[in-house]
Amino acid sequence: QKEVEQNSGPLSVPEGAIASLNCTYSDRGSQSFFWYRQYSGKSPELIMSIYSNGDKEDGRFTAQLNKASQYVSLLIRDSQPSDSATYLCAVNRDYGGSQGNLIFGKGTKLSVKP
Amino acid sequence: DAGITQSPRYKITETGRQVTLMCHQTWSHSYMFWYRQDLGHGLRLIYYSAAADITDKGEVPDGYVVSRSKTENFPLTLESATRSQTSVYFCASIQGGQETQYFGPGTRLLVL
């Protein structure tokens, strides 16, 4: 059973701090990794994707991937109250097969305090 | 620019009734997906479709039926609703060759 694990939180950080969200996955063959943000009562939206070991930066967001440790993380710099949401880690379930067949973690709830 | 829409947005039904949730996308994306989201379980894939007339089971397909006669539509039917199917249902789509899933606004279903 392929699994994606996240700490459910809530993770509380002060405004302006760095928020660090972590995710581990069970299948060593996984090749595609995603972070989705979901505001309360809304649908998930993609904020980052990463495919290679190392860091990928996009504005205040940095995704980090370590395939040897089967670990993906998301760093949010200069956290804002508007970043308060649940962050979902997702891993491609069926590499080499159908696209977009993702396994989602249960999500980490982030709260940024003004 | 309608994107991906779901209807109804809210639905209350009774155990044993048949319910159909609609999903419509205007992008002509080839892949479409149905998820359910429950507290404690996160998002779980019910069914997906790679193209019109091609569907496949996901992680939790029991009790659900899908069809895809047209690329833009992917209805999900609960043949005989049970209380355990009370959930928020999300439809998503993706273009072939891409991996960004675009989600619809969700349907909140309550089965009494």
C-alpha cells in the first residue's frame, strides 16, 4: 500500500517567520511530487511541483526533495496570515502509467499569527 | 472562462437513493478524476478517466459508477447511497502531457 504521510498539525508560526512543512512517502519509485494549498471550504490548488533531488524556489515558496530519504518538504518564507491553510502533499501513484494519478497525504494545517 | 464546474454544490439525500454528481470542464482536458475528502482520510481517488469512454478504478470505487461519453463531462453516480458516502466530492482535470490537476469547487453530500 503506497502511502504519503504528513504531520496533521496544526502548525502555528508568527507572521514573518519561516513555515516548514514535511512529507514522507513509501514508494521509492515515485517520481513526481506536488504541494497543494487548500483554504477552508475551498478546493485544492497547486502551488509547487518538484521532480529532481534538491531545492526548487518560486517566490516565497521552496520545495525540497530527497529521494534517498523519501522526503519532501515545503518552506514558506516571510509567512503571511493569508498563508493560513491546509497544505497537501501529493505523489504520483502510477509512474509510467496514467498521468495525474496522485496519492495525497492527509494535509498539514498551517496557522500564521499576526 | 468557466474552467471546471460541479453541480450540485450541496446535496442532501436519503439512504438507498440514487444520486448523480456532475462535473463539466471547458478546457478539453483528456484526464478527469473524482475524489472524496473526509476528515481523517484526506483526498482519496474514486475513479478516473484518461479519455472519453475510458475509465478506471481508483482507491475507493465501491458503491460508485462513472461514465464519460463526452470529453467535457464526467458524472459520478452513487447507485444506492449509504451514510458512509457522506463527504465532500471533488472533480479534477488535467491536460495530457501535464501534471497540474485543476479542481472543481466541490459538492458537499449528506446522506441521511
